[in-house]
Amino acid sequence: MSEWFDVGHADDFAEGEVAAARAGSQAVAMFRLGEEIFALKDLCTHGNAKLSDGYVEDGCVECPLHQGLFDIRSGAPRCAPVTEAVRSFPVRVVAGRVEVGVGVGVGDAAQTGEGAAAAQDAAPQLVQASVESMERAAPDVAILRLRCAAPLSWRAGQYIDLLLEDGQRRSYSMATHAGAGSDLLELHVRHLPGGVFTDRVFGGMQPGQALTLEGPTGSFYLREGAQPVILLASGTGFAPVKALVEEAIAVGNTRPMRLYWGGRRTADLYLDALCRDWATTLPWFEYVPVLSEADSASGWQGRTGFVHQAVMQDVPAMQQYQVYACGAPVVVESARRDFTAACGLPETAFFADSFLSKADLRT
């Protein structure tokens, strides 16, 4: 069960500022973005600085010690030297008072409005799992299916952490929704040569191998509303987008959705046929694949260039849209910056999880 703690009046939290608060025994940093209020664990993941002493800009908070950036909505890392997300907490507003839920779970719904109901998401769990199957979807992408020893509850779009033996963790989005079977997870893993976990996956991981998971985590889930949705994915950032679309299919949600999936070469669009099938069979769904390094030998006849720029060409005015973006940080942050600055997208209508790997730090 969750415990909710009053941390002040909604008017106490101003746009562009960070406020320190205490939710029971938990120190939190509080933020406002438009009409939504967010709470992060106040201690940076390096453990020696308070985010409530940091600087807020463009939906991120900067650690005052090492200048690493965290996304205010989800706690996800946005630039070096931080690579691990800081914990986020659910927020609700009841009769004008802001309450933070402790023990509910990382990345649960941030809710605002008079009399908002409590989030019903489960707390993050430590779950034992085993490899059910693995298939190569592309030369550098594996689809990994894990069987959990106990059911796991999550929102479509969220991610879990794989806990490694040396204390490190790696984050992967679930590529299915919970209704598809809460004890079976699908992860899309891109091979990063030298990667502690991905070398193991691509070096001969076998069915039955045991793994430890922690989650769910993240704020990448579909919000309520009637606005048309733009889904923006790069590479294996397609995984949580797949979960969102499959959940919409399962529950009969016919809200208009348009997916832009970007890669360098055709192999990067490793489930292209599935997306084309959705576009053929679902009247509310459109699919626009985009390649940034297509060559004449590939015979590619589709769109080329940067995927977020393809979105801007097609939808120059985004005031009435919601955007959900997942993939490489440079893609997500370019989209956030350009969509809000050039296309009029409200900052509060951009939702994202981006993952920073050691490969990203070297570039």
C-alpha cells in the first residue's frame, strides 16, 4: 500500500523552480511544468548533492555538483556524467494540496486536478526471471523474452532494470503491455560491443538463464485525452512504442496515432513489417519509416534524413498534439527542443524516456 504525504499547496510550486520537501522520511525535490507537478528523490544518483539546490531549464534539473541533467518528468539521465535515473514519485493534488506517494513506485502517474484519484500502479519489485527465448531481429538487435517467477504489473511504455552481478544495472523498456501476460516480458536489446550485458546476450545467452529484475520504472505511458498522438522512435526506442500501440489495439482505443521510426539503415527498422501491417489494418494508425543513411544499393524508396525533422515537415503546427518519444538522447532532445520552439508543441505535451549508454558517452 502507498502512503501519501502532504508537501504543500499547489501554488507553492512555481514553473522553472525547484523546491525541497519531505514526504514522510523521504527527501524530495518538487517541480512544476505547466499544470503538472513532479517529485524526484532529492539526492543525486552520485549520492553527494541535492537536486533541490540545482538549476532548472527545459524540463531538466542540473545537479549542482557535477552538472549532470535529469529529466524532471521521469528522473531519466539526460547528459554525462550521470547514467542512472534518479527515483521519481507519483504526485496528486487533492483540494489544492499536493501529495507525494511513497512506496507506490518509480515513475507512477503524476496526477493533478481537484480530487484526483490515487495512482493504482504497483510498487517497484525485485523479481527473479529466466530467459524464455531469444531471437535475432537484426544483426545487432535481439528480442529477449523473459519469464518472471511472479507476475509483474506495469503500464505500457515503462521499463525495468536488469541487476547485474557487479552491482551495475541496465534499463530496458517492456515491448509488450501487461495485458499480454504479466509474467512474460519482451525486451529489445541492441548490441553495444564491450557492453557488460549485451556482450552476454549476443555471446550465447541460453534459455533458462536466471536474471534479476527491478521495476516498473518510467513515465512513458499514454495520457488520457482526445489529441492525436505522434509516436517518435529511434532504433530500439521502438520497444515501448510497440507496447503503446498493442495496448491501444487490445483495449479498442481508436485515438489517431502516427508512428515515425528512424534508423540509419533498413536493418535498424527490425520490425518494419509489423508496423506496415498495423498501418494496413488499423484505420487510426499511420506509419512513416525514415532512414538517415540510406544508400542507393539498398533500394530504399522511403523518407530520408533525421526522423524528427520528417515529423516537422508533415506536422508544422503541433499545438493540438501529444508527442511520445523514445530512443537515443540526441534524437529525443532534438525533438523536444525543435517541436516546442518551432512547431508550437506545449512543453507539457512532450513525453519521453531516453537511455544514455556508455556508447553515448564516448560520442
